[in-house]
Amino acid sequence: MPRPQVKSFAEPDEVRTLPLVRFESVSIGEGHVGHCTFDPGWRWASSMGPLLGTASCPIRHVGYTVEAAGSHELKGLAGARSIFRLATSA
């Protein structure tokens, strides 16, 4: 049986900093959880695609937005688009 584990992004296991993005990750058993901070202007096509030589990210994602200025858009390989905006309270 797996044992309980506690991890924090205050002390990530790995940090990668590239132009306009910072990737932090923690490992939990055989799994990994990542936290990304994208600066305004970050685009896969111009920021990551040339480094990896791919038109889109090859990693499967499950995610959520914690904080955003304005909105951000995700485009799937099949052409589906999702636009994320944080709700504002009155």
C-alpha cells in the first residue's frame, strides 16, 4: 500500500526556467505534479516549439487556472479551443 506523502511547491523537486515561463514540479510516488507560471506573450509556437521541434506540447495535461491577468487560450490537436478567464466577484 502506498504511504502518504506531503509535497510543496515552496520546495519543488525540479525547477526549469525558460524565456517567458517557469516550470516547477514535485514527484509523488511514480507520479509528477507541475506548476507553470507563464509571462504575458508566451506562446507554444514561438516560446517552446522551436526548442523541442514540435508544433504542440507532447505531454498529456490535466490542469486548472489559479490566477490570470485577462485570459488564456488552449488549442487542442484536433482544433478544439478553450478560453480560460477567472471569474470576478462584485
